[in-house]
Amino acid sequence: MKLLQKIAPAAALCGLSLSAFASAGAPEAGSLLLYPCFDSNRGSLTLLTVTNTNADFTQVGQQLFAGTVDVEFVYINKHDCQEFNRTRRLTPNDTLTVTAALDNPNQREGYAYVFAKSPVTGAAISWNWLIGIAQVDSAVGTAVDINPYVFKAVGAQGAATDVNSDGLRNLDGVEYGAAPDRLLVPRFLGQGNTMNPEVGPAANSTLVLINLTGAARFTAVVDFLIYNDNEEVFSAQYDFQCWKKVELDRINGAFTQSFLATTGHNPLESVLGLETGWFRINGNLAYSTADSETNPAILAALFERYVGSTGELPFTQGTQTNGELVSQSVFHP
């Protein structure tokens, strides 16, 4: 189960991530970190940090310590999932923070991931010592720290992770831990409030979606079950490619204050006059011009903006083993 967290005011930012958590509820280090947003648009600034927590200074060879690892930064463009790469070396206990706009001047927005590589062979390896964080500053001067998704490698430390030799980072429970199957967002506010202007600005929330199944050439169809505060449920679908940032009321009118007020809601339950609800997200289908895959692996996060702003991490149910980073084929691997 993933934790629900709230973050400092962050209007107009990209999104939050789900981190991989231990059974006690605390995040653990891994071999692959996925940052669900970088924003290098004018006036915005994103900092990406990765830290190697391995503290082994045993000398191996003339220029390496046993705890040294290479990490590859991979930036994914939001429009077509094309990537831009850089590799850095981290010695034991080393940390590195880069500015996305300077590190990757070719892309303005999307997501990024960092994975461990052998400093000797350059191959992707199991190195469950990586932790990280991102900070996104928006054009309006607000900032938020964002945890990455953390994926542990399955093999022993130092073992190559590309088990099937396809050149991809497979989130399948064989190379790296599997992605979540279903996402549960515990709260949203009725969107587009015009009923009580004295309580502040309209509720305006943004959902970030990432498709991990056939990402570059596949369209993902996502199912939503939207609940009001009195257990009534409404369904919706939304399709996107690669990475998408979308306002809730553009997904479906069931997220709006005006609609929720017409349902059999509980009139005693509101937030300063706004209706509340929650919703489920589940990948339905991902398809290209030549192939399709049911139950695609989807990541998501919600920014709730009302007076101040909060970011909510979905809870999760189950695992999905058909995610990868990042296929450019019209056929799913």
C-alpha cells in the first residue's frame, strides 16, 4: 500500500509520484527512480536529485570503490516519449542534483527516470541503494518536493537486470519490481466552484497520467469510477499517449461541483461549501496501429488546488507486469 501525502502549495505544477514502500510504510532505496514530472517551460525550474547510499569504500581496481555506481538520467518528452540521456558516476555516499533545463535543453516537459549501471561494463544492474527527490518550481513562484517512484531490481547486487536482452527496463517482477495495477485517489473537491465565491477561488485540480505499456506508439484508455460523498458511483473513460497533464473537469463532468450538487449527495458533508468525492483509476486497454494490450500499467497523481494547494498520492491495489521503459515499437514487447 502506498502512503497518502500532502505537499506545500504548488499551483500549476506537474504531478506527484508513487514511491515503492516497505510493509511498515516507509520508502526503500531501489535501482530505478522514476520522476513523474519535469517542467522546463519559461519561468519554471526542476531540480532532480539522486543519491547513492552504498557506503563501501573498499578499493577494487585502481580507480573504483566497491560502492561506486554509474547512473543514467533518461528524460522522456511528453509528446512522443522520445528520450534524452546522460550518464554520471556516483562514488559511495555521493549525491548529485541537476537542473533539468540545463541538463536537458532539448525538452520542455515530461517525465524522467534514473537507473543504476555498472561502472565497468555500462550494463543496467541491480543496485538497490538509490534514493532521490525532485523539486519543481512553477512560473508563479511556488515550489514542491516530489518523491520518485522507486523500483527495486530483482536480482542480486551487481547482477545485470536486462534479463531478456531487449534493451528496456522491464517493470515486470523479473527485472524490476512491478508497477501498480489500480490506483485509488482518496479525495477530490467539486471542480469549478461558482456557488460560494466568499470562500475563495474555484477548485481546480490537475491529474498527471503516465502510460508504461507500449508508451511511445500506444494510446492508453483509462477507466474511472467516480464516487460522491454518499457512495453513488459514476463511470468515465479517458485516453492519452505517453504522458498527460489534464484538469479533472476535462476528463468528465462528474468531477464538477455543479454535477455533484445534483446527485444524492450528503448535504452535511462538504468542505467550505464544496462537494467532495474519491475515485478509482484502472488501465483498460493500450493500442497501437498494429497491436493492443489489456490492463496497461498506468501511473497517476493529483494536484488539488483550492485556496491553497495540495498533492495527493494515490493508494494502490495489486501489481501489473506489462510496464516498461520505454518502448518505441508499435508492438508491445
